[in-house]
Amino acid sequence: MRLYHALMATTVALVAVCTTGIDAGGTTTTAARTTTTTTAARTATTATSSSGFCAKPRVRITEVNVGAAVDANEEEAALKVVAISALPSGGSRIAFHSGGNVIVRELDANDKLVASSPAVKVPLHDFGDIHADKNGFVLLGTKPAQGGGTLNCGNPSNMCGSPPNPPVPCYDMYMVRYDGAIQKWATKLTSSSKTLPPYSSGKTGPDVYMIWWYAHHGRIAYDGTNWAAYFGAAISTSEGGCINIHQGDRMKV
């Protein structure tokens, strides 16, 4: 796994090139010039001055053996991310999909795996973001819905038109908190339940927020006291005597 520390996409680097010259008044000057380069696999940073902007590399690439297979893709709807969150100590926590879990590992300030900090396996279907601190982390991710019926969705006959064929599973969005390897809390952010399945309780049932095959990427925010999440969601709503499912988004604090 390669880690790209940059303010832009992983395949884009700002390369700082320092030049020295004489200005019109005869003073020696050092200037910084930036160019944008794109490569398929690796980016590089050069710096030829010991002061100012060019004294520090803009991009650092580190290959890390996380001890597990990493499942990642760039699909629009079924996106599987690799996410990293900085620690106050200067290290970070990195989260990735592997098999049927999300795995979180700790890295030190040099992006080296902290061997004394074991891998934490979190049973999520998928995830969108991680927020780390010195004691642990919070993940934003999905778990199977509790609606029963067809693939936890409830009754497909509630839907307008023909239901998906083959059937599509339904999920709920959660924020989960871990201190070390121990789960401290989990909060459901969507509204489906055993009594209000993702496909609603009937053809004229109430609206339901759930996670379907639509895109459901999300981000976490934290102000020191309150946790919040903003994410894509599916919304089941009764229209004309049957349930239609729309793509939408939701914010929960």
C-alpha cells in the first residue's frame, strides 16, 4: 500500500523547484516555482533550496505492509476507499476494506506501522470516513438493515413497478466508536428498523432513509463535543400508492 501525503489527488503532485538569480538591483534572490505533474503510479518531489517553501517536500510516498489484503476501487456507487486520519501525536490511523471487515492500523509520524498497536477489525459492510484521536477512532460505515424480508429490505411488492432482479440488499448507516480495540458505541443514522423496513411498512407507508445500491459516500465532522456525518442515502417514499426509492443525502449530528 502506498500513502500519498498531498493536498491534491494521489496522482497529482506539486513539484517545487527553487531557482537562484540576480534581481534588477543586484540582489541575489531565491524564488519558488510550482508545476503540476501527473503520473500513473508514483510522484516525486524535488527541492534545491534550504530555506522557505522549497525546504520541505510537498509530497511523501511511503509503502506500508499492513499485514492484510486491501480491497479498494474507484467505483462510483460501490466505492471502497482507503482513508487516513492524523493523530495529535504526529502519527495517523489508516482504515481499509479487507475481506468482510474494515481494518484500522496505526502509523507513526514516519508512516511506519506501529507494531505494538494491533489491527482492529470492525464488522462493517463498507465505510466512507475515519476520524482518529489518541484513544481510538470513529468510522462512518454501513451494516445490514434489520427489516427482514428480502435481503433485509422488507417486502419488495411495496415498490412501484418490478422490484430489482436479482434482489438488492439493504443497509443502514452507522457511526461507530472504538477505544483501542473495544467498541464503545454505535449510532444508527438512517431510519429503517424492524417495524419500518427499508421498503417501508406498506405501499402507502411512511418515508424511510436507508442505504441501497445508490452511492452513499460520506464524511465525519467533530467539534470536540458533537459528532456529525453527511452522507448519501436512499429515500423510500410513497407516490401514487406504491413505494419509489430516490437518491438523496442526509446530515445527522
